[in-house]
Amino acid sequence: MVARYAQSDNVTFNLRAEHVWTKQDADPADGPGGSRVSVLAGGGDVVGIPVPVVSSTGWQIAFGANVRY
């Protein structure tokens, strides 16, 4: 959401609000013990770093004013 209010020709107020949500499940390519199936390894398993499960929400709010002399 963005809002702007012009109090006069020389003064303007700005407001911006954002809501962010992230939901990332475990990587479906991860196998047991952190192994990954890869077509580049000739069909064998490749040890990889698993992707963590992330679930979070957040707000960001910014306020500003512009003054012209």
C-alpha cells in the first residue's frame, strides 16, 4: 500500500506499507541422509546441503516527508 498526501505545493508526506510472507517446504529432491538424486552423477546419489524449512511473515513500514524551499 502506498499513500501520498500533499499538504501544500511545497510539503508532501509519503507512507508505504508492505506485508511479506514466506513459506518454503523441504526440498523435494532431498533424499535420506542429505543425499540428492542427480542425473549428472550417472544416476547415483550426490551428498548435498539440505534446504531449510522456512515459514515467516513480516511487515515493513516507511514514512517520509518532502519539503521544498
